[in-house]
Amino acid sequence: MQLGLVGLGRMGGNMRERLRAAGHEVVGYDRNAELSDVASLAELADKLESPRAVWVMVPAGVTDATIDELAGVLGEGDIIIDGGNSRFSDDAPRAERLNEQGIGYIDVGVSGGVWGKQNGYALMVGGAQEHVGRLMPIFEALKPEGEFGFVHAGPVGAGHYAKMVHNGIEYGLMHAYAEGYELLAASELVTNVPGVFKSWREGTVVRSWLLDLLDRALDEDPELAELSGYTEDTGEGRWTVDEAVRLAVPLNVITASLFARFASRQDDSPAMKAVAALRQQFGGHAVHKR
Ligand SMILES: O=C(CO)[C@H](O)[C@H](O)COP(=O)(O)O
């Protein structure tokens, strides 16, 4: 099958290779001419036979601009797929705009990171059955081998919603391993912290791919001495917590792990300064001065 692919960075570039290895004809476009197969979106559209399917794999901030530009060179019967980490609430308005031109829209949550090229990408898909059905050969080539790794989660927006929750879970899981790491490292008894994590990779209740990756990181740097704890976020955790507030769902762990990232960016917590000041005020308790 033919596919246009817009955005050939770490994710898109690897997806192009996986699709080509499976025998699909991929025409890729990237603003970086060294990565691109064509010079413009117009040329990409020209190279594809109608009805066309074009997968957009760009950073969340530029998705709408990219889709609008793409819609200008596509037409009736074509389909645009957004595989980036868009907020699910952006999907329905996009689908409505495209529908006015007769262009279909599918949202896909893609998980697999830089390992997806070899292991496959787990795909969480939202959209109309008639559009999803047309893209099945592409989904089959991208997904991991085996029974799992693909879901048509519901109508437009459901794919990104599923990916948002997946990423919220990712925050919580990572943070639980991280807290376990800190406690083991603080312990007077355990002398081989990396060894404990390594041993957990088989047979334990807590084995997982994230655990495997933490073991890998500890192999490279057993005390994580090269890293600062400052941890960024790109929005999915915040959207998950926003949804939890909207629906009054108690997301204790995921919310705490998101807030832990915010705390990681503070040199000295203003809130904890206030707590120290209050203890001093009401009880004359000692404080540490700068
Ligand atoms: O989708 C992903 C993994 O599943 C991305 O790596 C994820 O967006 C990273 O999110 P954050 O920067 O908020 O930790």
C-alpha cells in the first residue's frame, strides 16, 4: 500500500523504515531536506495515487498547522492520520474541519519509542470503521508481531485518549520504580542496588519493560551520577489529571508522579520554606538558614 508520511524524526523516520521493510511504498516529507523524499507537501500529494492516506508524525505543537497545510493539497476521499501525541480534545474539531472537504481523519496513539522499529509499535486507534479498515495493512506492518499491540478504541479521539491514559500509567510506573531505587540506595543493608533491579527482571511480580530499561540505565551509570533529577514533561500527564478532575476520578498515583516532576525543577521549595517558617512560628522549632 502507498502511504505519505509527514515528519521523519526519531519516530517517523523509524516508522518509514519498518513500513518499507514490510513492502509498503512510503513517500516521506520532512522540513529537513536531508531526511525528506520530496521537497514539499504538494509534491508528496502528487506522488500518491487517489484515494491517498497521509500519516502525520510531528511534535504536538505544530500538528494543526501541518494538517491544515496538508488539507490544502489533499481532496475528497483522502485520509489524514495523526500519530503524534495530540490532546484527544483536538481530534473532533479537526475531523469536522476535514470532513467539510470530504477528507477522513484517524487519530492514533503510538507507543514503542525508539525501539519500535525493531519491536513494533503498539497502536491505539480512533476513527470511523470505514477509514480504519482502509489503513489496516499499514497498522499490521507497524504493530508488534503477535496477538496484542493494536486496538480500535472507538470513534475519533479515542486513540489519543487511550494513549493519554497509557502515558499517565507510564508516569506512575516509572515513579514507583524510581522511589524503590531511592530507598534501596539510601539503605545501609543493600550493597548492590543495580543487582537487585537486575534480579527482578525474571520471575518477579514487578518485571516489565520499564524495569528492563532501568536496569539498562544502571548498567551504564550504576549511581545515575551523570544525571540531574530535573524531569521534563510534554503534557500527557497533565491532560490525564485534567480528565480525572473533570470526571472526579481519584488518580492518586498518577497525580503524585506528575507533581513529583514539578518538584524536581525546584532548587528550594517555596512551600517547604513556608512549612519550616510556620513550625518556627508556632513551636520555636529550629530552621536551616541559607
Ligand atoms: O509517548 C511517549 C512514550 O509512551 C513519549 O515518550 C512521552 O510523550 C513522553 O512523555 P513525557 O515527556 O510527558 O514524559
